[in-house]
Amino acid sequence: MSKISQISLKANFSWNFIGSLVYSTSQFLIIMLLAKLGSPVIVGLYSIGLAITAPIISLTNLQLRQIQATDGENTNYKFNDYFGLRILTSILMFLITLLIVMLNNYDVEKSIVILLVGLTKVIDSFSDVIYGQLQQRERMDYIGKSRIIKGTFTIIVMGTALLLTDNLILSLVALNLSWMIIFLFYDKKNIEMFLEDITPNFNYKKFKGVIFLALPLGIVMMINSLDTNLPRIIAEAFLGESALGYFASIAYFLAVGNTFVQAIGQAATPRLSKLYRKKSLKGFKKIMSFLIFLGIAIGLIGTLIAITFGEKILTLLYDSSYANYNQILVLIMIAGIFSFSRSFLGYGITAMRLFKIQPYIAAGSLMVTLIMSLILIPMIGLEGAAYTLIAGSLTRFILNLIVIIVNLGTYKTY
């Protein structure tokens, strides 16, 4: 095992941002390819797979990456413990997905697509637990390079498969094979430079401790995912796969902003955690204030671009039929104003290790999303789904801000 030093916050951000940008762009290009080579129905089929599996993996992942990243002392649990737990929870994730498919009596094609998307998320979760160890050591450069490789292979492998076979199922099979190769021969090799032994440890007593610590955050992330995906699931149920295809394609523009937000948030989390532990609250507040205003600015810029160039962008990236939904794009970008800034607040709360309060915050937001979805989507269609995103993001922004302000008030500023 070699001793490898930390790199600067700027370098961490740069590598993580570039890696996240390439990866997010690859996911966006897949949606574009499905829209151009297929139809809104095909996009909807892929999107319902994402919508169903995302909340499940968000829960079973337990956000171990963030737990690792903020475990400054790294004494209670080792990487081996996190890795062993991730393997078991990934198996659980796939079984839950299979159960949902069986209970809903989906047709064969939809069932296979959902299961393959779930398998993709399982493979990605293995890389994610390695990312957590690297993030804790402030070596986001290795994470960034992994995401660049994964994003590049995603476009090459799945894009080629779509062009040659015009078959979503075969394309997803090829994607899963390529991601498993990346995990085994790149991510796994990276962590071996830092740790002598990466054998997963199946110590159930330690699992109990990790789960007790991480379950609240896992529940939060599941509810976060439901917040995002409930409008999609309900839209598909009431309006059909074609309508979902249009909505999901347009809503994916939020991922562009989230790429930037996640890169900064993940890079800043270890630093925020250290400042908070040391009660250096001036530095903590300075970084958090910058992040909040940055999130608002990203959302405002996205909204202005949607108002000014939205129809042209939708026509260029998808086709002319999507331009008819430019109002949906504008509303989704307005939701981004609150979504991006509340995400930064969420990173701050995680850095403060306020895990137990987060399920209550998320539950309040989810209740708003559920009620708004059931009322507005049947009433006004896809605009109702967009208004629901705005309401849910605004609710979470307000609640997250209150939690941070209240908790900072209990500490003496140095």
C-alpha cells in the first residue's frame, strides 16, 4: 500500500466536476439517442425503469459514501465493513425491484428493462462505496477519472448497441457488462493503492452499527428520489408512457445543473465537516452562504435560457414535437432555483452529521409532492407535474435552511 497525499480543494472540485460533467452528459446523450432513434414511448419505457429503481437504490445504498466521507477519524468502521454491507444491500435492492415488477404484472419488455436498469444501479453502487473511501481521503481525482471512463464507455457501448440493434434491452445488457469491467479493472485497482486489504467484511454486529447510523440518511435519499420520481410515476399511470417520455426528456435538463451542484457539494463536504467539528463556524458559514447563492444563480440562469432559447434547444436536441413543451422546461428550471440551493443545504446538513432530523424534513417535502401530484397531474397534465417539482423543492429548501440556522445557533462562533 502506498502513501498518497491529499490534493487541493480546487483540484478535487475540478476533477469531480469534469468527471460528473462527462458522466451526466453521457446519460443525457442516451436520452437524446432514444428520442431521435426511437420515440417518446421508448424514452418513457427507459424513464419508468429509472423512476422505479432510483428510490429503491437510494434507500439500500444507505448513503454510505457520505458516511465514509464525513468519518474523519475513520476508526469505528473500515472500508471492508462498508463494502460488505453494500454487497448485501445491493442484493436486497435487486430483490425488491423484482418483487415490484411481479406485483405490478408488467409486460415482459417493461419487466426486463426495469430489472436491467436495477442491475446497472447495483453495479454502480459497488463503485460508489469505493468513491466514498476516496472522497474521505480528498482524492476526488480518482473518482473524476472513473466517471470520465464510465461516461465515455456509456456513450460508446450503449450508443453503438442502439444504432446496431435498435433494441433497448440488448443495449442495457451491453452497458451492464462494460460497467462491471470498469469496476473490476479500474475502480478496484484504485482503492488497492490506499488499502492493503479490501476484502468485504460480513460482520453483522458492525452492520448493525452502520445501519443504525446510516438508515436515516438512506430514508432521506429514498424520499428525495421519490420527490423527484413520483411525478414521473404518476404521470405514466395517468397520461401514459409517451407523455412520460416528453416530461422525462425535458426534466433531464435539471441533471445538467445537478452535475455542477454535486461536484461542488461532494468536494466541499469533507472540508465543511472538518470546519464544523472544530467549531470554526465563520469558515463554515462563509462556504455555505456561497453555495446557497450559487445554487440560486444556477437556477436563475437556467430559467432565463429556457425562456429565451428553450424551443430552439428542444428542437435541436430532440425534435420539433418537443418544442411544444417549452413551458414545461421553463417551469422545471424554476424548480431548479430551489432544487440546486436546497441540495447545497443538504450537503451542509450532512457535513454537520445531522442524520436523524433529515427523514422528517424529507417526509414533509414528499407529502407536498404526493398531494400536488395526485391533484395537479390528472387535472392539468404535464404542467401539473412541473408545478409539483417547484412545490416540493421550495418546501425542502425552507426546511433545510431552518435546520441549519437553528443548529448553528447552538454553537459558539470562533
